[in-house]
Amino acid sequence: MNYPAAQQQTVLDLLFSPTKGAGMTIYRIRIGSGGQGDSILPTSPGSPTSTPKYVWDGNDKGQVWVAQKAMTYGVKTFYADAWSAPGFMKTNGVETNGGLLCGVSGASCASGDWRQAYANMIVQYIKYYQQSNVTITHVGFLNEPEYSPTYSSMSSSGTQAADFIKVLYPTIQAAGLSTQITCCDSEGWNNQITMTAQLKSAGVESMLGVITSHAYSSQVGATINTTRPVWQTEYADLSGALLPNNWYSNGGTGEGMTWAGYIYNGVVNSNLSAYLYWIGAEPGNTNSALVLTSGTTTTASKRLWAFAQWGRYVRPGAVRLGTTGSTSTVKFSAFRNTDGSFSVQVLNTGASAASVNVAGIPGATSVEAWVSSQSVDIGTMTTTLSNGVASGSVPAHAMVTFVFSTDGTVPPPSSSSSSSSSSASTTTTTSVPTTTTTTATSTPTECVSQKWGQCGGQGWTGCTLCAAGSTCQAQNQCESNGNRSLLRIGGSHIPGTTRLFAMSVRGITSSRCHVLLQNPIFARSLLDS
């Protein structure tokens, strides 16, 4: 990060601080595959079985330094991803322009099968980070494998990826590492659906920790059929005009409100456990970065504050809860954090302010509301709490998060047990002239146990029976709020640039909308434990 010290601190605060910035919780690191100064294996050892000559400078283009800084903000999830194997391991002989890994199905090379050598290189890379006290928790070996650009890239189908996973998985295990394998960072969601089906057919799903996809060629959509958690690991407005101060103007791709909606859709409708943005900080005149720099001037884009709405108030290990009351222009989501607090997100895409009531939070003792809009980056909003119901007016084209403190009536999620909220009767009134009342007549018993953090039931394999009088839903944990950070130095989706990358996250005037939390089932995620 080639900025003066004060500017470095500002950028880091904006990306990782849960009080000054977005509170992102993942750092995505690029595993280099080029020559000297990029890869830890810059030259071929001569054959797949020859002794490799690894090179490590302890810096890795500044990525080690950023990882260590991120740790000071509490970041614990580090995702290292290789965009390609070194060129001498591939069918095309170069690290660019696609090409297949020698040894996977359909890729026979005169030099031999390089799968084990590639797996060994990845494990060695993880060990080098260990030397700097950085634990790589997740590792990937592909980046947009259906795309063959003139920068680091490697082609693969899901079946071919499985051929390598069958080698990488036991290599990681033999090294005594707990690092989870991800796959496949497809360029678009639709292709990742296809690749995931191929991975399952090849029998490697159980070897994976996370299914990963980007959202360029196709947006996050239908849930992916997998038992693994799913992350959206890269997306940004790569070509929009520089308009960093637009929270909402006309619904453009680079606007803050647009990104608040992307995250909501991914977490709530597509069962994402993580949502990563592409470029964290960079100079330039495009609308790609969350943080823009010009000389020593640093500007936080409105997109950053959309991620902050999720990153600050839905923390790692939170449980996503069911809600009612959404309309065509007012959308709700709700989470229970491990500290016992609840957060309820409200997105108002309408042209008028929406009067909102939030009900059903067990043991609520106080509430704060935080708003992001065209006029406010992120700031407090007036709200009241009366008889357990929080009320407030959500501005047009704005996002508000209600954060509830409670009396501890409902214990926070734990890794060994599950519990539910106390019985409650709530009334939901929307702009439609109807009223719905739901009464929780009993409390679910310990019915669920969860293996990993995933929103909304994706991949649920646990108990499907509930206590009498309740409705059982797989209320899986949302890892790090569905908004994980990605931050890296060097390389680019656009060749020839160097930048700092970070990922990680309605109504009608006078209408009233309640959030109904119906018998939420809490299950502690083990992914971040």
C-alpha cells in the first residue's frame, strides 16, 4: 500500500473498522503464478517430481503487511486464491490466456502430470504465511475458469477441477493444515451452478469448504444446490463513470443503494454466507473502488457505506432470522449476533419515506437506528422503543439498520446447543389494508445443530422435526454478515494496473411495516470458531 502512513491508516480504517468504516472481515489474497517477484515458484524444476526451488520474500507484494494490519481489526478469515498454476504446469506453457493444468482429464502433457506439484506449491504458500503468523483459512486454485484473458488465468470445468481437488485435499491434510478448499470463483453465477453440479458428480463436494462465484457474466440468482456454504467472491462496477458520491440517483450500477440491494438479494434470496467486493482502494477515474485516492486525498464512496450497513451490525457468527412485512418497495432482513444483540435491516427503494415498526425482538431493552442515504453516509436516525416495538421513518431510497440490545432472555448462538425466542404475539400491518396476527404457542426444543455458517437454509442436513406448535426452518448462520471483505495488493481485473483491492457488505408515505420474528431457531456457526 504505497500511501503515506496517515493515508494508509485512513484506508485501513475505512475498510476494516466496525466504527469508522465498513467493518469487513475477510482478506482475499492473490497467489501469484508469474515469474520472479510474483510466484513462489518462478522457474520450472524441470519435471513434476523434481525438487522445486521456492522463493519467498516475506512480503508478497505487500499482502503480508495488509494481512497483519487486518488482524489488528479482528479479521480472522484469510482467503488465498490462485488465478493460475505457473505456466510450465499448463498445456499452453504460459500463466496467461487460459490453458489447462497438466494431468486433469483431457490435459495430457509431454512434461507429465503437474497436479501434485501444484498442490505442493499451494501448501508451501500457506506455510509461508504461517511464518508471518497469518493463518490462511481458505484457499482456491481457480479464478474465472471459463474466461481466458491476457493476465493470469487457467481454464477448467467442474470435472477437471475435481481432478485436482482429489490431489489438493489429501496434500493439505497430510501437511496438518486446517485450510478449507474453495471452488471455483466462476466469472458468473450461472456457470458456477453448472460447475458445482459437476463437482458433486465427481464426488468431491465433501472435500470442499466453500462454493465460490463471481457475478460478472451473470448475477447472483437461484440458490446453488450444495451442502457447502456459498460465497460471492468478486464483483464491482468496472466501467462506470466516477460518481463516488451517488447513494441514489437513477439506480445505476455504482450507486450505494444498488449495492445494498445486491447484498440483500444475495444473503436473503440466494443463501449467501459472504458477499465480497472487488476493489477496495485505488486511484483512477472509474467508479470501481470502495475507497478512492487522489494524491493524499482519500474519499469513501457511497458504496462503502452500503457494505458498512451489513458489516458493522451483522458480525461473524450471526444467525439470520425469518421476517414478515416486506412489500414491493420495503425489504427486511434480521439477524441475531453472538453478543446477544439483534439487527434488522430495512431497504426502502420507494420514492417516499416509509413509516416502519419493528416488532418481535425478545427482551428488547433499547434500540438505535443507523441510516445511509444520499444526504448521510451512515448516521443515527430518530427511533423510539415502546412495548417492544421500535418505530422510525425510513427515508426514500435509503437503508436503515435497527440495532436492539436485549435483557438476555434469549441466549446468544452457541456451538453446542440451539434455542429459540420466547413466545410472542405480533401484528404486521403493511400499506395493503390487511392485518395479520401470529402467535407463537410454544418454544422449539433443541432441534437443530449446524455445521457451518450459511444463510437461510442452503445445504441444511440437520434435524427437520420441530416442537409441537412451531414451524421448523433451517435458520443457518450467516458467516460474517453476508458481507465479507476482500483486500489485496497488485494485479487487477483490468490488465496493466496496480491497485489495492477490498471486498469484504420501501414503502409508501405513512405506511407501516412490522418485522415479525417467528420462533427463530439459533445455531452457532462452526466456520468461524
